[in-house]
Amino acid sequence: MPIELRRRRALRLAWGIALCLSASYGLGLPVPILAPIFALLLLAMRSQPLPLRAAPALALLVLISAGSGLLLIPVLRHAPVSGVLLVGLGLFVCFRFSLRGGNGLLANLLVIGLTMVSAAGASDFTLALLVVEAMAKGMLLAVLSVIMAHQLFPEPADAPAMPTPPLPSAEEGAWIALRATLIVLPAFLLALIAPDRFMPLVMKSVSLGQQSCETSVRQAGRELVGSTLLAGALAIVVWGGLSLFVHLWMFFLWTLLFALLQARRLYHVVTTQQSPGFWLNCLTTMLILLGQSVQDSAAGQDVYRAFAVRLTLFLLVSLYSCAMLYWLDLRRRRQVDEF
């Protein structure tokens, strides 16, 4: 891929995320960090521009995917064990669908709907409706931001499509989907206890589950834990810079700068030993940490204590993800040796 095209895609990704984030917080959307994360997914998974009519279509897709979580709320309330098993089965089907060549965006939306919406609704149905509203409005804003980013940095007509990773075999895909499901489930169980406290952990675990589908066992520690540590360090730097002059436009500029630094490595403008999944997870985690810190500050909470607790939880779930990858790989090898 030509270096100029990679630079253009990196600029588009950074500008799309920064524009979406500033608009989301400026408009005061519920759960404002969802919109830039959706914009990140749309820009990272697709290099071609989206038509304007895709905005209502994708918002409708969000509502449909969130409906899967709403349907599970009565089961989680009255038969919690069966409800958790159904959520686990749904996660496995979604990850398996993605690994067999299905639409990755749809699979991600279904996973978010199954986990965040159902966990919120298990304790308060109004909270679940708020999450659904946040997802729909966030997707609308994300699509508009992606369209604007493509207007600023258009894709050349003769540009090659983004490479598609090879699909695993049916048996290997089932194992990968199983380990991704087991990575997401513990955070989901914690969110059932206190959704307002552990919802960011669910978002992080979904990102880790998706990343685990593309990570080998050898690289698990560096990919999952290393990207989380780097994201925490970058979030601290951005927060320190933002605290010097607190303004929405400064939030936009700091996000643009650090998103561009990571996007250049994601698209190999700057050569590194890390995979694109490493930088995608790092950028996602940094956005979640920053977004929650802004929300804590607006609510008058102790930002530094909340950040330390949240980063510790993110590291613990990353270590758990590594352990799950190693354990399932060991189990699989033993089964192969027995046969």
C-alpha cells in the first residue's frame, strides 16, 4: 500500500474520532464515549465512504441489536442462571459469526447489545433504555463524523481495499469464539451486580474479546496487557495536558494528537513490532479511560482514585484474558494429543 494512502487513512481516523468525541460531549449525549468508539470501529473496519442514508440504517441496526439485550432482561431477573447461559450462548454465536466471515460491525453491535443493555436492564429498565438511546444517538453521530472525515480526507478511486485476514477453520473458529466468550462473561457478571460501576469494564472486555480473536497465544501478554498499560499511560498524559487548560476544543486537540500518533502505527506509517490489533485496542482503551474520567469530573468524583481503580480493573481483566488464552490452548493441545 502506498505510504501516502496510509498517511491519508491515519489522518482520517484521527480526525473522525476527534470530531465525533468533541461533538458528542458538546451535545451532551448520554454515555458520550460510545459515539467516538463507534466512529473508530467504522473507520478501522471500512476504508470506503459511507453514504448519508447509512446513518438511519445503522441507527436502526443498533436498535435491533440492542433489542436482543432487552429481550433477555426478564430472563435475567426471574431465572438469572438461564439468562447468563443465554447471554453466553449469544456471545459465542456472535463471535463465531464474525470468525466465519460475517459482518464484523454487526457482530460487535450484537455483543454490545447482549452485554451492556441486558446488564443495565437487569437492575433498572430505565437505565437499559438510556443505554439503547445512547447507542442509537452515538451511531448517528459516528456516521456523520465518518462522512465528514471522508470529505476532509477522501479515499482515492483507485485505492486498494483493506486486506481481509484469513478465516480460521471451523474447529479453530469454535475454540477462538469460546475463549472470546469466556473473556467477556466475567465483566458481564460484575455489571449485573453494579452496572453503573462496571459498565466501562464491559466495554473493555468486549474490546479484549474481539482482540483475542486475532491474537495468538504467544503474543497474548504483549497484545492484551501491553496495549492496556500503554493506553493507561497515554490517558494520563492527555489528562495532564487537558488539566492545564480545560476546554472542549483542547479535548478535541489532545484527542486528535494522540489518536494520530496511534493511527500512524495502526496503518504502518511508522513501523513497529506491534500488530494493528494492539494499536486498535490501545486507542479504544484510551478513549474509554478518558471518557470516564471526564464523566467523573463532571459528577464531582475523585478523578484520580476512580482512574486508578478503573485501570487496575482493566489490567486484571487483561491478565485474566491472557490466562484464558493459555488455559484453552493447553486444553486443546491435550485433546489433540489424546486423539
